[in-house]
Amino acid sequence: MVVLSASICTRTGKALVSRQFVEMNRLRVEGLLAAFPKLMGHNVKQHTFVETDSVRYVYQPLENGMYLLLITTKASNIVEDLGTLRLLAKVVPDVAGSLQEAAINDCAFELIFAFDEVLTAGGYKEEVSIASIRTNLLMDSHEEKMHVMVEESKREKAKEIMRSKAKGIKEQQMQQLKNSFMNGQMPAMGSGGGGQPGGMQGFGGGGGQSGGMPGFDSYGDAGVGGAGAGGYDPYGYQKQSAPEPEEPRVVKKGMKLGGGGGAAKKDSLMAAMAKEDNFFPMGGKKTDMGLGTKISAPSAAPSAPVTLVLEEKISVSMNREGSVESAEVKGTLSLTANTDLGSVALVSVNKQALASSGFTFQTHPKVNKPAYEKNGVLGLKKGGFPLNRPVGILRWSATGEEVAPITVNCWPEDEGSGSMNVNIEFELTRPDMTLNDVNILLPLGTTDPPSMESNDGQYKHDPRSGMLCWHFDVIDANNASGSMEFSIGGSNPDAFFPVQIQFSSQSLLCPVEVGSVQSSADGSSIPNTLIKSVIPESYQCA
């Protein structure tokens, strides 16, 4: 058999990935691929081929309107070509992760390397398996590991020698300093110039040095003594006349180099960096927002005097048949006063409609409970709400199967030939809710990719973790159920559990509604921002 080219192309003949194994120019390759859609016609068999006067097209339809295509000579053995095609059909999803056009483009070079493992130069098939291809693509080298270990050992040895030499130099300097003090050779104290070959430089602003410790800054406003490079003069201070005015000015100017100007530049630089990354600098004079808290602008004020957040967290445990064993939802209504006007807010809710909802409600101890029980108004007994701090003013909870918005059941069946057939389906039990970004995570018990037979949504296989992610952008009343079926190697049904469900929603399970927000001072309406959020805290099928 001689394979001229292996390609992944679209229905219109556009090449996403193409690898040639014989000498062919670009125009010929593009011409052969452009002719493929016209020759294919409406044939939708699983494995198909068409022939021209010079070449044979052997192809297999993939998902999302893509085709895996082999261009061979007419004299090539078609049985071997079909075997090569089946092997490449397993390699593509294993390398790319999914059969999406974006994934194929992202993994183009990896796919070309994988094609080279299957076919040699000249278009002849290698006797390889999926496992050996995966191992070759990892390029794991024992010699490389040994080289890295040797280099790491050399670096550690060099660091140890460096630390030892640094310690010896420091001990030598300390011994020289100790000997200097014991011999009575105190360092000169003055602002004069000469350098000293050993010991410390004198107090003051002048003098170079060839060794020893660096000099300190000036002592006070004027230099002490004037001995310069000579020995220690105990009467130097008494002999010192009134300091010249130039020296204090020079010293003060030197001190200002590390003073306000430098600090201001440093603060300005840090502030600019923080503003660019939307961070507050640590230790700054900002509010109590910590490092890493993202903001829209450092001085931006809230858009409304009051922010209300309705948040629910769901915990659900299901058995493998999809029956809900335990389900609980906990919700909170939180109020954040952004201004003084918001601190005197009164929040009205639909108290009468909540009486028959099946939920249990509890107000904050500081909330005026009689006003809530009578009129459904939530407000503090006395005082106002604290500024810029959320306060939970109402909580609710409920248990039972009806609080689980979605159910999932998974049926793995042993086919008896070392492979498992897995059927998984979901059902939206609360058609009044809309679930966004739904991910159903299924462990596979192996790093091998599944062979997908039917799928209502999108899926992504992670070979490293051995997980399959079944994804839906939106699940609502118009998309209330779905299923997926695939086959995969294995014999243990327990390997596919637990199945985890993740989603987000703005549709609350509890029918609580905010009617109005008014001021307790004059009864006027207060503008507010309302946020609703429903997230699963623990949602799994085990």
C-alpha cells in the first residue's frame, strides 16, 4: 500500500490538517482535496471510497461535518487502507480531545506527529497501537531524565560551595573587625576623605574605601570629628569648631535622595502597576479591600444606594437509577448599603405568597420581625445597615425531591468482550428553571478515548484525568432532556461513578420576590441593584 496523503477536511473540501508522505506540490494537493466533495456525492456509508483515473479516495465521516481522508494510489491494497483509516480515526480524538474544528486547529501539529507515527515516509503503514503512539508522542526519555538529574546535582553542589565561601568571607570580615577594635584602631569619625584599607569607614558623608563595611549616614545634622584618614583622636570633638553651613546642607540634600521624592515616585509606580492590573497595592490607603480584589476603577462609586443579592445553594445526592435520595436548598437575601440613603432601606417581599411555598423562612435577629410577619417588610429594629458590608436579612430552606432541578442516571453495561456500553441521560424536573453552563462530569476508569455512538450535546475527553465532560450551554423547558451513548474498554461498572453535575442559574427555586425598596425616613423609593444566583454546592449521582 502507498498512501499519498492523510487529511482532515470539511464537507466543502477545506483542509484543516493535511500530511503528505510522497513528493507532492501544494497545487496538486489542493486540487485533489477540492475534487473530493464532487466525487463523494451523497454516499453516507461508514467506510467509503471513490476512485479517479489516477488516485483512490478512502474516507470516513467524522462528527460536525468533517471527514478523515486518505489519498492512495489505485494499486494500493484497500483492505490495508481501511485498517489504516480505522487506526487514524481512533488517533484523532485521542490527540485532539474532541471532534470539533477548533480542537483540530489547536492540535494540528500534534496530529501531524501522530500521522507520522502511523505512516512512514513513502506512505507505508507502521505496525503500531494507540498506546505506543501515545508513548512516542510524549517523548519520554530515560537519558534526558538522567541528564536533568546530573545537572540538578551539579547546581546543588555549586550552591553549597557558594554558601560555604560566603560564610567564610563573612567570618573573615567579622574577625578583622574584632581585631581592629581590640588593637584600639577605631574607625575615624569625621566627614573627611581618605579611604581605609580595613575596618569601617568613619561616620560622615565622605571617603572611599577598599574593604570592610560600608559607611553609615551622617550622625545628626553635623559631622563628628575631622580626623580623616588618621588614627583615632579622642579630643577630635572638642577641637572641632562650629560646623560650616555647607556640610549640613550637603548632608540634608543627600538625605532627601531617599526621602519624600523617592518614596513618592515609588508609590506612583506601584499605583500605576496596580491600576493596570486592577489591583490595590498592599498597605495602601485604600479601603479594606485586600490584595487581588478586582475592581472596575479604584475610585468608582456603586451604581445604586442598595445592592440586594438572592442566592441559593443546592446539595443533591442521587442513586445510579436517577432517583433523588437527599436534596436540600438553602437561600439567603443579603442587603448591602452603599450610601447613607441605603442604610435606612426597608425591603418588601411577597410574604403572603411564601406561606404556601413549602419553604421555611427565618429573619435576622436584628430585623423587625412583627413588621415582616404583618406586611412582609424587612428592616432593622433600630439604627441603620452598616455601609459596604452585606447583611443577610432573610434565610430560607427546604428539603425533598422537588428541590432537585435536574436528575441524571447512568447505565454502564458489560458487553462481555472487554468493553463497556454506557448510556447516560438527564431530565430537567423543574421546567420553570433555566440552567446555564451545565457540565456533567463522568469518570471513565481509563485514559482511552470513548467511541461515541450518540450524543445530544457537546463532549470533551481529558485523557490525563480519564474524565468525560458532557456540556450544554442551556437546559430549559425547550431542551428538558438528553442522552449520550458510548463504548469504552473496561469491565468495572463502578469506575463510572460518581457522576458530578455543575451549573449556574438565575432562576430561584424559592418563589421569593422583592417588591420594593423604600426609605424608613420619608417612604421614598430607593434605587437598587438586584442579583439572583443559584449554584450547586454538592450535586452528584453515586
